[in-house]
Amino acid sequence: MPTATQKKPTRLNIRVSEHQKEVLTKAAQALNTTVSSFVLQKAYSEAQSILGNQGQFRLPEKKWRAFVRALDAPPKKSLKLKKLLTEPGVFDA
């Protein structure tokens, strides 16, 4: 994350209720920082966590083997799926 001394060329504006602003201000004061720095730091950290969780996950060895077997297994036959993929759809005229 950019440090306080690095130039930040873009701006982000948000609207908050009075109560939300009070809570954010109190939290920033508790950490001896500005509201902008507090919100940026917390939002950036949460965004990284969310994005990181979408790309990887961990499983115990036994569950990992079961997961890999399921991925490697041939697909189950489904007449409904076959029909869906072979017949014209509502937008295919």
C-alpha cells in the first residue's frame, strides 16, 4: 500500500451517515491517524483479503485427494443438461 509520503494521484469520495462518520472519526483518533488514512488502510486491507481468498484455498490432505478425484472423474450423464446444450434456446430463432 502507498505510504503517507507517496503521491496519490486519484481521489475516492464516499457518502456516510453522521453516525458512521462519528464512528470512523473516533476509530481514527484512537489510532492517532486521519480518517482518510484510517479508511484507506482498512478498506485496502479488506480488499486484499477478499481478492486473495478468491484465488486460493487450503484443504487437509484427505479432503484435497477427494477434491482432486472429483475433478478428475468423468462427468455424470445428465439428460437435462444434454437437452439444454443441444436444443435451441429461447434466444436462438
